[in-house]
Amino acid sequence: MTLFSSFDISASALTAERLRMDVISNNLANANTTRTPEGGPFRRQVVVFAPRDATRRFAPKRRAGAHPGQAPVVGQGVRVVAIRDDDAPPRLVYDPSHPDADENGMVAMPNVDVVREMVDLISAARAYEANVTTINTLKNMALKALEIGRV
């Protein structure tokens, strides 16, 4: 693994976690949305991650015969596969004065749990922060290596 591939791995995680935070923010913003263009209440969205394949921006070139018996490294970094709707049913709340209430006074509310979303948001922020720390550490290592070369 080269220094640049380490940067690339952390950068892929930063991109993925930023998208995850955007989706969580959208969920929180629509926690009380009872009407959507598709009809019915807003449905919570979830980001699906998967390992990246071998096609990376800074992937080292493999020479024929180099390191015999060593398999090429695959799956370094993360990518977003999909943003899916949560299959959980909507919450039913009794509010006969609500414009979207049915004949029994029940309103179908989004399946967004604010506490769960906040926990997910904290988790995504911590993962983002960890990858920023990794990039800063790699940058400092590269600078120290350049200083060694100057002496």
C-alpha cells in the first residue's frame, strides 16, 4: 500500500460519510412530512455502503512477475451503492384535527425516529472525523519524510 492509496482510501470514506450525513439531515428535516409527491408520508432513507473495487485513482501499477504469489489488493476504500427507503411502516398518530387524518382521526406520520437519526448522525460525524485525522497524520508523515531527505 502506498502513501497515495492511503489518502485515496480515507478520501473515499470522507465522501461516503458526508453523503450519509446529508441523507440523515434530510430524514430529520422531513420527520413531520405527511405528504409527498408519491403520496403518503415521507419514508426514512438509508445509505448502503460497499467496499470499492480494484479500480482506484492512485492504484499502484503491477509489473509482470512482481511479488510472485501475491494477490492484487482489492476492496480498498468505500463507496455508496444505493440510497434506499426504509421498509418500516409509518407511525400512526391520533390527531383528528390534522388535514391528513383519516376517518378515524389517525394520521400516517413518517417512519423517522429522531433519536435514532441523531445517533446515526453522531456515528457518521465520528467516522468523518477519524478519516480527517488519518489524512492529517499521513500528511505529517509525508512532510517528515521530506525533511529527512533534506538533511
